[in-house]
Amino acid sequence: MNQAVATPLTLGISCENCGADLLVEPHLKTVECPYCASTSIVERPSDGSYVDPVFALGFVVGRERARELCVNWIKSRGIFTPKSFKTALPERGRGLYMPAYLYCAVAHSEYTCKIGENYTETYTTTDSKGRTVVRTRTRTEWRNLAGRSANYVRDILVTASAGISNKLLEQVEPFDLRALLRYTPALLSGWIAEEASIGREECRELARTESIEKIGERLSRFMPGDSHADLEHRTWLEDEVTDLMLLPIWVFAVKHADEEEPVQILVNGQTGEVAGFVPRSWVRILSVVLITLLVAALLFFTIAALAAF
Amino acid sequence: MVIAIGTCERCESPIEQGDLRCAICGVCVSVDTGRREAIAIEVMRCDECGAVVEYDERHQAPHCAFCEATMHLERIEDPVEQTELYLPFSVDGREASLTVKRWLGSLGWFRPADLKSKAEVEGVRPLWWVGWAFDAEALVSWTADSNAGAGRSAWAPHAGQVQLHFDDLVVSASRGLSDKEAAHITPSYNLNSAEPSVEPPEGTTIEKFDVQRSQARDRIRSAIRGVATRIIANEHVPGSQTRKVKVEPLLRELVTRRYSFPAWVMAYRYEGKVYRAVVSGQDASIVLGNAPWSYLRIALAVIGGLIFIAMIGLAAALGT
């Protein structure tokens, strides 16, 4: 079920500080007055389409530091990155409180697995000189195991902003949730804050997928034996709780070529972790492949020529 | 002192003052914010001077650039743990030193013969050491290798799930006592005798907790894991030998209490070296300490043993 968010019209308000008329975009919680630079925080009625955040994390990384981290990250990209990208400068970053859902649940799993138990076997063979010798080797006996496991799944974060993909968010995670703050509008003052633009149910699906993945990893560590294979599990998630929260994110746009879309780069506003989808230069990839082939061919012919003499 | 302010809706563990989420299962501690019917628009102003304020990352709070006031935000509190309940001393200093004297005489033949008479007591000091006692319900999932049902390998895999109940389990937080000492005297305490405030004997060293609540929870959780692993290995995994015992406890109703436990610590000197013994403050018969060995007597025993074996060998050789 996709709980679509209603999109009411852009809101017209007047600045409480200087009285200027302001327009607030429907997806934003804050607006900065161009005349007096004060931030108005808009709290819309809680009618199902707008939900108040429960928690927030505050910014720790400031604008200058975030830009510096972003520039260093761009410079340190690999060999296949176009030169135009590596020398591009990020445009003015925006400090954004992005909405995300914090998910937790109780997971009950049933699993089946093949467990490998090692043993040592002695066997008789002949060595290089034709003598009969007794040697030992390690072999694995495979046994079937089925069982149940139960655990809490905690601290799964999924994006509730249509503007930032979950994949990109995952790359700047983790956030330190020990610094969690109870949401208060005072946090948003001076910053841009978004309303949730993806429905709770859709986010829950994303969170479930992430949880099941996490449980798979956990079960893999939980298996006994010397090795294991073919681990399969069925997992039920019960008692789910999803709380809307705001995450501090710096968003930079990098325009590196006229014909290309700008690249979105995120900086975790709490930890300074940087992520973005780096463009690939096909010219560079192709030239590396060609040079490798050329060197290999040269080597081959040199050796062949030497061998012929 | 009341720390718990409510109970988690999901796992029924107590929620403590300053928690924003349940520490066990992660459920948010709900506050009723009420429903908003109309649009509210607000510009944040400084409580002190009325200027417009912004959230400032250097202060990690809304900060007023004019009057330097910083607004308070509700965050997870992580206070240093504090004793809630004290167990009174029911053993006095005289009894404790008599116990240690008796104990010194009961250590066996391998100790110096004059240990009891020559040990100089340096002091008997009362101590209130700190620790947690917890109750919990745990659905424990486990896997293990054991020799039961083993085929060609010496090990076969097993798995299971069992409900365990923990009642008044004590975890030491003491710096003064070693874990071994604390574990040895713990069974002698009557936790029902605890009271919120008790007059200590004169000169009592009152230990303080030196860990924060979050660390305390980690330590309790790892203690639960340790106890569960022992119980599973001994009582639930089939077979007589086990390895790779892994447990995953799903905790419910984890209730933690912070105690100060009474003990007498006695230091004594024997031939210039200092040793110590710890006596439970609630049961004079429980004592644990270290004491010197008599190397002369150990050597005598070893030589005696060797002579004995040699003589048997000789007798056997002569007999044939």
C-alpha cells in the first residue's frame, strides 16, 4: 500500500520578524526571509499527510568543514573518474534536515542450513619415489541443521525524502543515535527542513528489506560448525515501530560538464562521511583496457621472438 | 531514589529518567504532543534577549549570537550510576577478624606452620562495594556443536530455543574487589534486607559507581549472555562435550537495581609481604583471600612422593 502524501498548495505567510510576504514550498518545513534572514518554522496540521518528527540529530559538521570534506572526496576519486569531475568545485552546499524513518521490530526466524564439521582422515598413497606412505588430510562432514532464532532489529534508518535515495543515505550511514534529540522546532532555526515525501508504508517496506538482510548476516554468524553453506531463513517481523526523525545532511551539487546532470554529493552532518555516485569516464576505461592489451601483446611477441632463436 | 519513569510498551522493561527510547528493544518513549489542527508559524527567539536565534553546530543547540545564551534541548541523558539500595552490615569487625584468623589456620599443611601466629593484621576495613542485581525474562535461541549424534567428525551441530528466567543475578561494578572475590561472597547476601539509606559502620569505604548508564547496560547485557551461555552449555545442549556455544537472548522485563554490598577487607602481613582476605558483611563464614605457600613443605612433599615411588619401583624390581 502506498500512502501517497497529499500536496497542498504553496503556503503564503508573512514573516513574523519583519512582516515581509513569504512563500513556503509544500515539501519544506522552514523558509528563510530574504529581507531579514530569519527562519520561519512552519508546523502543518497533523492530519495523516503531515507527521511530526519524533527525534532529530543535530548538525556537528559546519558549512566550511563540509565543503572541505566534499572537495577532498572529489579529488580522491579513482582513475576511471573523468578529469572534469575531479577538478570540479562543489556549488554552495545546503544544510538540510532530511526526513527518515527509524524502524525497529521483533524478528522471529526459522532457518535451515548445512553445517560442515571437519575431521582428520588417514589414507595410504604412494609418494614421488613410488614408496607407500600413510598421510592425513582434513575432510568435511556435512550435516543438516534446522532451528529458530528470535531477536530485536533496531536502528534501521530509511529515507522518507523523495530527493535522496535510500542507497545514497546508506553510504553516509551510520549515524550515532546516542546523540538523539527529542524533536523541537527550535532545532530547525537557520536551516532547511523537509517534510516527509515518501509514505510511512513505503518506507516500512524498505526497512523490512533492510532488516531481513541484517538478520541473514546475523544468522550466518550464529551458525555452529567449522563452516556452513545453503543458509536459508524465513523471518517474521512483529511489533514494528516506525518513528519519523530528521537527519542532518549537507547536500552539494557538482556540475562537471555542460551536457551532464549535476552530481549529488551528501556529507553526513554528524560524522562527516561523504558519498555520491561518481560518473565514469568511458574514454579512460577504454584507454586503460587498450594499453593493457598493447603491453600484453608486446610482451607476448617479444617472448615469442626470443624463443624462436 | 526513583529512576524508572514507566514501562516499555513492547518489552515491559522499565524506562528510566532521561531515556528517549527503550534501551532493550528500541521503542520510542512516547510523549503526547497533541494534534495540531491549524498551521503554526514560528520564528525562534532568544529567551533572554528576544533576538532571532539559529541552531549553531558549534554549540550543538540553538544559540543566541547577541547574548550568548544557549537553549536547552532534550537529549538522551547518560548519568553516572548511583546506588539505590544499601545492604546493612550484620557482621561486625571483631567477628570478621576472628573469621580470618580461623581461616588462616584452616588452609592446610602446604601453608607455613606459623602463618596463624605470625600473621600481623594491618587493619580490618568495612567496604560497601557496588554492583547491579537484575531480573529478566529471556527467550534464548542457541546453536552449538557437541559430541552427541556425532558421525565421522567428533562434532555434530545442534540448535534450540528456550525460555530462561533470571532472578536477582548480581553483576559486580566494583573496582576494589576482584570479580572472583565479588562472585565468591555474592551468594551470602540477603537482597531483601536492602534499604534506601543505612548508617554504615565507622570508617566505611563507600565505593561509587564509576560507569555511565549506557555502559552499565552493556555490562549487564554481556553478563546475561555469559550466564545464558553457561546454562545452555550445561543444561540444554545434548552430549557431554560442547564447543562453539552461541546464544541470542531476546530480553523482556529487564529490571536493574543498583546496590551497595557490605564486606570486610582485611590486610595482613607475613614476613614483610602484604596479603588480604575479604569477608562477607552479612555472613561471617564466607571468606576469600590469598595466603603464602610454604615452599619448604611443598618441596618436602614432592621429595617424599618421589622416594615413595622409587621404593615401590625397587620393591617391584626385587619381587620379580
